[in-house]
Amino acid sequence: MSTKVPIVENVLKINDEMALQNHQLFQNAGVFVVDLIGAPGAGKTALLELTLRRLWNTVNIGVIVGDPATCRDGDRLARHSDHIVQVNTGSGCHLDANQVRHAMDKLALKDLDILIIENVGNLICPVSFNLGQHCKIGMFSVSEGDDKAAKHPNLVISADLLILNKIDLLPYIPFDLEHFRQDVRHLNRTAPLLEVSVAKDQAAEWIDWLTTKVQQSNNT
Amino acid sequence: MHEVSIAQSLIELIRRYVPAHCRLLRATVRIGPMHALEPEAMRLAWTIATTEVGWAGAKLDIESPPWRLRCAACGRCWAPGRVDEACTCGCTNVEIMGGDEFQLDSIEVDTPVVPDRQKRVTSNRTRLHNTETGARHEHQSSNC
């Protein structure tokens, strides 16, 4: 004999509960938190290096950086900030709220204005796992091809900001920029799309977006 | 392969709802295309995760509701094959109305069974009952 038990809960409720606690801790510490999601090689770490170089004397930025293995990205970022925590996920293809909590314990949150969580390089898995962030950023690059936004609608739909990196490669790679823009707009009409070249140090819009968000966050 | 993490999270959530001494027989989830879950990978991950917690053989029913769009120009609602589909009126300004479902709907459990340890305790109590009072025995029986 069996009994049916109706439940109706989010599948990732336990992760969501932890994410909510993280969010509360971020709020209490007054730190603005973003979850940066992109494919391996999109330029996420390079963007953060640029960000730390540009903003080191105006805001305190911490980074939690997720990778399956090695501390290479953490070491790169540690040249620019003392507030870096590397998380190795092994076979895990994303960060979850619990991993972020453990990483947060190694940071002095109250000393930070911004915490950037660089997720494991992956366009699918990280999207479903809430970490407690204020904003989710989806990052693509020209070298990945112009169809990646359309092929990964879940990231585009849920992002608060979208970044297209490596636009300096446009003359050399078959990439229909207008097609890419249309795909993005079709899926998400509200998130800004920033077209940058981190390698050429052209990311002023990104720095403006980030500093504006922090100011807005401080005012509320 | 986020199916493994999702299966483990699902099991962790279900454990809150399975009464003591019951065994999970089936879970029904509703997962929209937004979460890019591959059903066969999910079933494999589920088989591994349920076996690890002693619920081997528990079934997973996956309901997959489609994307649902609404045209901002003419108001037409439809379930497209692709989320970036334009409306038949030609408008590409469409609102996503559904497809992000990610829900555990229900579980099915078997009737409670008395675990071995409790059987032994009951058995001891029964012996006590024979030599001492009947109240104690009755109390233990009601726990089973």
C-alpha cells in the first residue's frame, strides 16, 4: 500500500534557503554581489583583472573564483587584491550557495564594497543555482560564435546584464553582430548588452555599470 | 552535467517529507525547458542518488511543460518549438509566460514498516510487559 504526499516546492529549495541566508549576510555587510557566468575562455578572469586594476583605489572588491581545478585564476587575481578566494569544484560544473557560504567565511565582507563571484566556466549549469547575488551577468565572446546567446536562452533570459567580449576580433572572425544582438533582444529586452574588448582595455561601459550599481546599492 | 547536483538536491528535499520508517516509491517533478535538463541524464543521476540513500528502485516522473509565449502586439499565446520564435503576426516582441518551472510536485511513499532496531526494542518491551505492566507495552506498540 502506498500514500501520495503533495508537496509543490522548488526542486532546489535547500540551495535557495542557503542563498537567501547568503543574501542577508551580503545586505548586512553592505556589499554588492554579482554572479558572473560565461563559457571557459570568454574572458571572465581577464575582465576581473581589468576591473581590479581600474577600481583598486576607489572601491574594495573581493572575488570568489570557481574552477574545477588549479589556483591559476585565483593567483592571477591575487596580484591585484587581497580579497580573493579560489574554490575548486572537482567534477562540479557550477558553484552552489553552500560553496559560496564557505568561501564567504574566508573574506572580511564588511571591508568590501563589491563581491564578484566568477562561476565555473559553463553556460548552462550555473544558471539554475541561486547564490544570493544581487545581479547575474551572462558573458559571451566573439570567438565562441554568434549563435551562443540563442543556444543558451536560460542564461540570457535570467541575466541582469549581458557582456560580449573580444569585439576587437570582429574583423577576423565570421560573427554576425547584428544577428547576435537580435537574438539577445528577442530573449531579454531589459538587460543592457555591453560590447567590450578586455584585451584592448576597452570596457568603460562595464566599469560605469558596476560603479553605478554600487552607488545605487549604497543609497538604498 | 548539473543533473547530478539537481538529483542530490531533490533527494535532500524529499527526505524532509518522507515519514520515518517509510520508503520513497516515486517522485513527480515538473521541469520546464529553461533549466536545460536532459531527462535521460536526470534519470541516471536519480538512480544513483536514490540508491545511495537506500531508496533503490524509486521512480522519477518528469513532466516537461513547454515554453509559453505571448505576443506583445496581438496578444496571441502559444507554445512554440523554440523560445526565440516570432509570432505569426510577424512581431518579435514576445513575453515568456512559462517554461521556467522547477518544481517537486509530489512523492509517493510505502506504508510505514518497523525497522529491525525498533522490533528488538518492542520485543524487549513485550517481555517486560509479561513480567511488569501492560501500559508500557501498549505505549511502545503505538509507536509502530
